[in-house]
Amino acid sequence: MNSNRFFEVLALLPGATAETLVMTLLSTVFSALLGFPLGALLYVTSPVGIAPRRTAYNIMSRIVNLFRAAPFIILMILLIPLTRLIVGTSLGPLAVVVPLSIGASPFVARVVEAALREVDSGVILAARAMGATGAQILLKALIPESLPALVSGLALTIITLIGYSAMAGVIGGGGLGALAINWGYYRFRTDITAAAVVVILILVELVQFGGNFFARKLLSRR
């Protein structure tokens, strides 16, 4: 690659990276707001939960599985009317936050459910012996005990959203995915595509490192 092409690629990366970070950050927040309560409810009503409700659990579980099984690019297309209703457009980084948040929330729900299931049953028995209510057991015993697993799950969610945001470039979502497709693939510029992929890999590694670091810190404080 000559110097002119190198600096051209270098000039395109900051804006696309910033768009990917904005999409990922906002969708992480919204998917957590949607998925965390759903995951807690899944655990509470599950056969091993603190208030088993088999019918309610089966219905919610099947709905979550349905959304998780849907390919994200198809989900984005199906959610275009909702995206336009909320944002006013179906194009651009902010518009993609809607399908990203909805697409990742079932993943968050399963992560939360799995993290709560990992808590030792002795913690629940001890809390009940002290007269704690179901809400108190969840908020003051289960969630604090499951924080390391929740942090690791959040890191996996962010990594998933980075991958989803790259796919969103196919339908005008912006970010590194759009850069790789519009400037790289369509213009036969493999250098731009490669640069976008390298930045995505760096972001994934940073998120994974941060998730592991904070999870270890939480475990060491027990």
C-alpha cells in the first residue's frame, strides 16, 4: 500500500469507529434495560427459581428463543417500521440502535438467567432463614453473588453487539461495517476492508480484556 492510500484509509477509520462505539454503547444500555428484568423474571419463574411458575416460564422462554433464533439481518428488516416510528428514519447509526437493542435483549436475558442459576442454593436458603422476601433475595443476595458472571456476560453482550453493528452496515447502518462494505467491498478496496476488520478485532479484544479484568476483581473481593 502506498503512502497516499495508507493515509486515505487512516482518515476514514476514526469516524467509522466512533459511529460503531456510539451504536454499541447505546444498544448495550437499552438491551440491558430490556433484557435484565426479563432474565431475572425467567430465573424467578423457572423450575429452580424462587417463585416457580411453569406456564409463565415456558411462554417467556419460547418468546426469548424465537427472537434469539432469528438472524439479525432479517430482524433488522422486519423492525424497519418500528425503527422509523421511533427514530424517524431507518438509516444511520442511531436508527440501528433500535434493532440492535431488541436483537440483543434476549441474549442479555439468557445471560442474566444463567448467572443467577449459578448462585449456590445455600445463599437462597440462608436468606429465607433470615425472613427475606422474594424481592429481597433477588436484589440483596442473588444479584450481588452473581456480579462476576453478570460482568462477563455483559462483555459477551458488547462483543455480540459489535458484530451485529458490523452487519448493520449492509442496510445503511453506518460504522465500521458500512465502511468495510461501501468503501471496501463495493470499490474493490481490500485494504479498507482489512483495516475495518482489524479495528473491530481490536475493539473485541479490549472488551474481552476489560470484562475478564473486572470479573476477576469482583471474584477477589468475595
